[in-house]
Amino acid sequence: FLFDFLFLYTLLSNSNTKRRLTMLIHYQDLSLIRENHKKEILVLVGGCYDLLHLGHILFLQKCKSYGDILVVATSSDKRIRERKGISRPIIQQKDRVRVLASLLDVDYAFVAPDPERLLPPPTVRILDTLKPDIFATSDTRLDEYSEELTQKGIRVVYVAPSKKPSTTKIIQRILNRYQGESL
């Protein structure tokens, strides 16, 4: 990855302006989050977050409501291409993770590792390393790991995806609207 740590300071606007620290962090350093937030409820969520839209924001806000610290994993460019096709992602991982880190509800953001043949799936490796209290997801494919995660003290919370258009639908709408026009 192009950075070791990048600290972004965001000023919260209210009568007593406070400083909030959002950290872009490497996957390898996830255990430091648990060490630094032992008494707080950690919530982990993952996704592509390509062409960030209102549905993503509402989803992340709902996930944040389950705890104190929201940790967001974005899929790598390679992983998104494997899952969504060669024309995706639209926004590179280094930019997606920085946009995520700039959001008020996000405390930590990182690019998830890619799948490796002899290792457990990336989500399982992230959960084992971070040890969050809650894993918030809209993906029911993780049902097979639910019992194992519960035994590890991780509560799985299913958050219904927003009814707002998906990134794929937004891309299709843009293509349909501007088909044949030169920009």
C-alpha cells in the first residue's frame, strides 16, 4: 500500500469545536485498534464503497449506532474486479479508503487483504486480528461462520441494505443518460 499511516484531522462543527482523529491503517496493524480501545465497543463493517452514495452513508451510520468505534474495511481493487468485472472499480482503493476515512462516523479505515489460497477468507482473518465486539454486515453469505464468531465473542448484526440505488445501478443510469454524448 502507498502509505504506512495517514492521519486525517477533521474539525467537528458545533459550539465547542472538537478535534476528531480518523486513521487509515494497514490490515497488519488492526490488533492495535483493539489495544487502544479496550473499553469501547468496536464495530467492523466491510464493503466495496465504489462511487460512495447515500445508501453507503445510511448503512455506515446504522453500523456506527451499534458501538463506539467504527472500523471500515474496503475491498481491494483486485477483489472488486474479481467480483464485479474488469470495468470495476471506478474509484481506486487508495482514494476509496481516504474518502471513507473522511466520513464523520468512520473512526478507522483500511483496505482489506486479498483472498489467499491456503488461508481463511479475508473477512475471517480480519475478524480474528481485530477482535471486534460486533461485525455488522448485509451479507448473508457469512451465516456459515456465525456460530464460530459467536464462540469468539463477536456478535453478528445483519443490517438491511438501503433501498437507495446501488453503485452498479448508478453506473448504468449514467451510461444510459449520456450514451452517445461526448463529455
